[in-house]
Amino acid sequence: MTEVPEHLLRRSRERRAALGLGGGEGGPPPSEGESAAAPEGTSAAAPVRAEDAAAPAAPTPAAPPAPPEPPKPPPSYVAAAMARPKVPKWAIPILAALPLWALVYAGSLYVPSKADTDPVLKEGESIYAVQCSGCHSGDGSGGQGRPLSNGEVLLTFPDPADHIAWVEGGSESVGAGNPYGDPNRPGGQHIAEETAGGPMPAFGDVLSEDEIVAVVRYEREVLSGETESALASAEGEGATPAAEAQSEGGG
């Protein structure tokens, strides 16, 4: 082992003493590491300074934060709704006014019926709705009772006197199973009580004479479309419609 020169050992001790690390003339001998011979061709390692030894280690830089995840694309139906053309603002008042316009337009298409202009027919309409519509339906198309609309009642009772007598007396006036109405009616006469509704009620004790005329007029003129009513003519001449009808019918 090569021996370290004395001048190098002395210099090391002086340096240690200056740093307060001991190792002066009376100080402790250098450690084994200090007295170890430096490899041939190299100088001895420089002693570590106190400020170097006490210096804190440089902090490790923090890792940069991970970038935020990109937002997920919206569902296809949301994307389609967002891409759909929007209603322009100027069209909103027009759309809001459409229901009102529809009501006005529907009202302009309404054609008043004959019953709206004739108080007798209006009364007949009210009586029919209460007393007759349950069997003959509201529009006279029939149900449990026979149809009265589209000219049917005029075929059965071409004479309004027979029509009034039928409403007054009902099927009891002719008897169950017996024919009534015009014998020349297409398809033959009707037979009393052969419908699902059973017998035709007698309204002579339920309705007044004028009420019966009103409902008969409604059935003939509004439901069946009679254009020239003998009953209406009798009213215009001041005669009692029922009496006029009975006179015309010979009853």
C-alpha cells in the first residue's frame, strides 16, 4: 500500500481544523478513509465543506397535473335536437294566434239549421232530445226505434195528420202486430212493436197539442228535410196546427 505523503496529511488536518471538524495537530488522527492512499496518478479527494454538507437537497419537482378528460359527445338524439332548425322568433306570435283563427274559421263555416231560425222547430228539437232521441238517436238515424231521418218518416207518414195521430196514440192505437202508416210505402207498411225498442209510447197524455205539433214538425222538416210543411202553413194562417192537420186528414 502506498503511503500518503505527510504534507498532504498536514494540509488535510489544517483544513478540518479550519472547518471545526477537528483534526488539528492534537486532534484525532484522520479516519481510515482519509488516510487511505489515493490511487496512483490522482490527487486526494477534497474535503467536504460544512455548508455543502448542511445544504438541503433540491426538492423534486412535482409532476404536472394530468390533463382533464375531454367531454363526452352528447347522445345522438340530443345532437339531432341541437342541430334541428329552431322556430324563428317572429313566428311565435303567429303560432299562438292559430287556435283563435281556427275557432273563427270554424264559426264562419257553421250553417244555421232551420231549427235555429224557427221558434217552433227549436221547441220541437228540445222535446225530441228528451222524449225521442233515446230510441231514434239524436240525428234520427234510428236505433231501438225506426229511423226518422233522410225522408224515412215522410215515406211512412206522407200525411202529417197520420204522423200526429201516431205520436199521440202510439202503437196502442193500432194494436201490436198490426200495420200502420202509408200502405203504399216502399217495402210495405211498418208493423207495430216489431222493433227492438218494443211499443211506441203514446204521448197524448205527456205532451200538449202544440208540443206534439212542434216535435212532429222537427222530425219532418229538420230530420227528414220536408220543404213545404202543411203544419207550418197552418201556423202562418193562424189556425191550430193540430186541428188543421186533423181536418186535412179527415179525422
